Amino acid sequence: MIDGSLPRLEFWCDLQCPDCRTALDDIRALRARYGDALSVELRHFPLEKHKHAYAAAEAAEEAFAQGLGWPFVEAVLARVEELDARGQQVLLDVAREVGADVEEIDTALIDGRHMLTVDADQAEGKAIGVTGTPTYVIGRERLDGGKSQEGLRERIEAVIEAAVEASKTS
């Protein structure tokens, strides 16, 4: 177990992005290594080319409100092709599978209660230079996985280890 304060990891994600699905392997490995000491925050960056990504982000926010955010996110990312083909029905199917209140997810998609959160994430992402997904922000570093995810987990671990070392000397 790692002692000391770990920097928060922001995972900028489009829930219809196949590369984000692949990035979940890195997120899982980091969680396995650092456990609860590493805070991973999902940040929404739905891309225009993915017509159901915005709705998926809204549905994910409702799932988080119900305490089922990460299981929902992982299940949606596992079905990106199906989401592309079948649209919002997949979001409701996933909600049912993870035990979320399907009616509330559906209502949230209709009433737009999470639009401001998704819009705020997207605006902040643009402001800090996020251009594609997945993108990670940890410490003061932005790591773009949209072009290649090769070596990103190792770079994230290096930032974490540097923060741990810095906390030992301060």
C-alpha cells in the first residue's frame, strides 16, 4: 500500500469511444496497484462523431447519483459498438443489468438534469487542452491517449511515484 497523498487521476472519456474501453485496462491496473489511495474521477468529453456519447454521459451521471457509476461506465464501454448501432436503448439495458433505477435513468435523459455537469466537463476539458479521448490528467500533466496509449500507464505511475517521494521529503 502506498502511504502519502496521491494526486487525483482524471479520466477524460467518451463513453462511445473504443479507445476509452481499452483504457479501462489501465484504470483497473492502477486501481489494483494503488487501491483506494488513488482517486479516479471520470470526466466527460463526448465527441461529436459519437452520436450517443452525450446521452451516455448524462446516463452515467445519473448512475453515479445512484451509487452505480463505475459499474455502469464499464458496462457501457464494453458495448460501444452496440451503443453505436442501437442507441439509447443500450443505456437503459445496461442500467437494468447493473441494478440502477432504469426509470430514473430514462427520466434523466428526458429532463436533462445532468446536462450542466456534462457541459461543464466538456468546457473545462477544452480549456485545458483536451482534444480527444482517452486523456488523463494527473498532477499537472495531461497525457493524451487518443493517438496512442502505449506507455501511458507507466507515465501515470511515474507521476504518482514522484508525488509519493515528494510527500516523504516535505
